Amino acid sequence: MDMMALLRALAPLHRSLACAATDEAFEILLREVPGARIESLPSGSKAWTWTIPQRWELESATVRAGGKTLIDAKEHHLHAVNYSQPFKGTVTRKELLAHLHTNPKRPNAIPFMFHYYKKDWGFCVPHSWLKRFKAPSYDVEIRARFEDGPFKTFSAFLPGRRSETIVLASNICHPTQANDSLTGVAAAVDVFKRLAARTERKYSYLLLVVPETVGSVAYLSRHPEIIKDCVGAVFTEMLGTQGPLVLQKSRRGDTYWDALLAAALEGSGLKHKTVGWLESASNDERVFDRPGVDIPPPSMTRYPYPEYHSSDDHVGLIDSKRLAEGRDVLQAFVDLA
């Protein structure tokens, strides 16, 4: 698949930290990437100071009043807060509104919300829908299953002349969304396949696609050899929209890998800017660059963009030219090393 075909295959899936749709996404990647593997940890196991979460499957989520269905997650998966607790009961208007999430800045879009590490329930609707909720009480039902089972990560390794390893990392867990973070996945996969086609490589390379943050924790906690051999990483996401490319520096900010990504961006001739550590969208960089791991990970995005964390972030939003520009800068980063 080319990058856009991969996005069209992955984006509609109702992916999360761990669920059947995320499993399906990993299986799609497994068919695309030579030598790839899927690893898993059981729910409840420890990964450093983290506890591996349960799997979450949403069966249905509705809000009804006066014989009418006002919210139905079958119409859009984002209507249910991701990792929402099961709930069934009649609530007051005040209580419903306390569990209802909107984004006034994007009044016709459904926001993306999650309760990964909080036991709560909730719904997301366009802000323009609030006028629909005038009844004094509402029948709420969320049918969701929390299950013990495998929490999965996806990786592929390419040996080089040196054991020193560079990680190409991105996330896969935002349901139905494409720019965040699947454009980063698509670009990293494309570059990795090009590297795999080469007869030799100076460095070794690891492609890592994981659920956000906890996925990197899960993988690295079980692979001390990667921590030992890894000299640098680059995290990519949000590459397919308008706006300048953004280099977010590593924690130190003055590493070889920061300079390398800066040189790749400068050589591209594209509009870009540079920000400091955690001054833009920050994700798994915090895991790679934590004390004791100390793998410097500059990142590249086009963050911020108006459709961020909403139902407006879909494949139709993606500009294939912008995505290719991001991929080419990532390729230049690899080639300059």
C-alpha cells in the first residue's frame, strides 16, 4: 500500500489502547512491513511504574429522552468517551451535562475525549447540539466491556553495519482519526520499507508503532537491549495538514539528532519552525527521554491544526502532498545520519 491507501485502511477503525480494532490495525501493518512482529503483555502486569490497562470494547452508548434518541454511538464512535465505564440509569439534565463534552471553538464537530486512567463515563457531541438537551431527565446506557487480555505493541527491526539503533516511532490509538497520529505511522512505515529494500545500512533501525505513552513504556520495559543500543529516535505524527512542519527538540535540545532533524528540515526548503522540549504536542518523547532511558527523541509534526482531537480529523482532511513532504524530511533525517 502507498501511504494514502494505508491511511484509508487504518483510519476508520475504532482503535484504542487495547481492543479488537487495534488488533486489526496491527494485523494490517504486519502485512505491510517486512520482518515485523506483534508482542503483548497481559492486563494488570507491571511495566516499570505503570500498570498495563485492560482491553475496552464498546458495544453501544445512547442517551434518550421523551421517546427520542438524542445520542447514539452507532452513528459515530467518538460520541462515547473512550474507555468510558459502563453505565445505565436515569439522570437529571444537570448530571447529564456534567458528563457531556463539547468544543465551542469547533461547534459542529464531535470532540475526542478519553478516560484511560479515570473511572468515569461520558459522551461527546457537537457544541451546536446542546440546545437539544432541554428535558428534565434522560435515560443513559453505555454498554462497554473491560476485559483482561493482551495489550499489544508493533515493532520491526532492521540490522545495520552498526548495532547502534535509531527508532522511528508513532502512535496508533486515536479512534477514527487520521492526521493524529496515523500520518506519522504512514510516513515511518514508508521510510522503513525503503530502508528494508537497501542492501546495507550504516545504523540499525527499529520501527515502533504503539498505543500512546503506555505502549512505549510496555515495549521499552521489556527490551533493555534496545535501550542499551539505541542512540536516538524520532517521533512523527500530524503530518498531513496545512501549516509549517514543527521540530520539537529533545530534552537536552542540543543533541546530534536535534541537529540532524534541523538540517533535514532546512534542506527541504519547506516552511518550518523549532520549539523546545514539550512545547508542542508531546507524547512518547517523554518515555524515550526519561531518566534511565535517555534516548534523545526530537519529534516532527504540523501541530497545532484546527481539526485536532475531533471528528473532523479524518482521511478526507489529509493532503497527500503535505504528507509526502513530511515523509521526505524523515527520509532525509535517516539519510543524513
